[in-house]
Amino acid sequence: MLYVLLIGLVAGAIAGLIIRGKGYGCVLNIIVGIAGAWFGNWLLHELGIFVNSGLFGNLITAVIGAVALLALLGLIRKLAN
């Protein structure tokens, strides 16, 4: 469980820096990172891209998913306004 939280924290922080230029805070970074890990795993699988498991592979997958998720949410927010 601690492993998932640490990966989520790091992935969420990296995604926040890539998309917004700053993080969202510890709790939201973990949530974005964990949701991003799930979304990234699904997205890469659908695209036929398989990343090795392990710390680095899980982190890369989580960051890709978190960035894609934040970009999608930002697009939805722009379309709603």
C-alpha cells in the first residue's frame, strides 16, 4: 500500500509540474497519480504499448496516465466554459 502511495505521489507531482507548472498539494497529487496509474495502464494497453513492470515502469505508466488525465480534464473544463 505504501508503494502505491509513493508512486502516486511522485507521478502526481511530476504530472502537475508538466501540465500546470506546479503541483496540487500532497493529497491531490496522490489522487491524480493513482488515478493516472490506472488510466495510463488502460491507455497504454489499448494502444498496444507494454511497459516493463517494476518501480521505473510503474512510475512511467503513472506519469503518462496522470498527464493524459489532466490534459483531458483541462480540455473538458475549457469546453464547458
